[in-house]
Amino acid sequence: MAKLKTEGLKRFGRAIKYQYVKLLRSPEGARKVALGFAIGFGIEFLVISTMGVIYPIFILLVWITRSSVTSAAIGHVIAKLTFLPIPLLIVGKWLGGLLLPFAVRMPDWMPDWLDGFLELQLKTILGMTLISIALGALSYPVAYCLYEANRKRRDEKLSKKLAQAQNNCN
């Protein structure tokens, strides 16, 4: 039983490493990774205010932009672990109130107690959308630079290994 678990962990680790190497070797690797990370990081700021309905849009955005699903998931988890979306809800509500200063008129068939809640939710979603776009755009160059630095480091390491192997053969 223990042997089965370690083999499964080894296979999982190899699969992760394989996906990572595929991203490093792909011709548009830096753009794919950075864009995926930016989408994942930015979408996290909409998750709380939209009550999780945003996930189909998350998958669709990643698919349309042809970015990396893996890096999008990593960006999403990193944004979730920072706990930034929670305090930014207040800022999003404030920003949405600035952009929508008037009262939103709801349909007559809705109960009165729901009017205030939906107006607050609409303003929060509007503000959090702007915050998510801004933070996603800010995370793109950071992810791009980190990816390129890692790629250069790996290339230097590989060239040193090749030079050492060539010296050993001579």
C-alpha cells in the first residue's frame, strides 16, 4: 500500500515537471504563463463578490487567450492565499459607489428588501471588476520577468553542463 502511494506521488511529480518543461520550451512560453497568471490572479478578486459564478468565465478567458491553465490556477491560488480580495471588497464597494452614484432601480416584481442588497452587490461587482483588471494587468509584467529570469537561469545551467561534458570528452 505504501509503495503504491509513493509511486503515485512520483508519477504526479513527473507530470508536474513535464508540464513545466513544456511551458519552458514552448515558443510563446513567457506570454502564455504570464497571461495565464494574470487572468488567474485577477479573476480571484471577482470570486467572492460573484459567489463563484465567475469560474466558467475564468475557463473561457484562459481558453480564448490560449494561455496556460496551470499558470492561471497558480495565479488564482496565490491571490487566494494573500487574502487581498477580502479587504478589497470594501474598496470595491466604495469604487463602485463612485462610478454608480445614483440608486439602481430594480424591477417592480422584486421584493423591497432585495432592492438594497442587489444595489450593493452591483456596485461591489463593478468596483471589484475594475480592481481585478488593474491587479491582473499589474501582475502580467511581474510574472513575465520572473519567467524570463528562470528561463535564462536554466539555459545558463544547461550550457555549463554541456561545456563541462564537452571538456570531459576532449
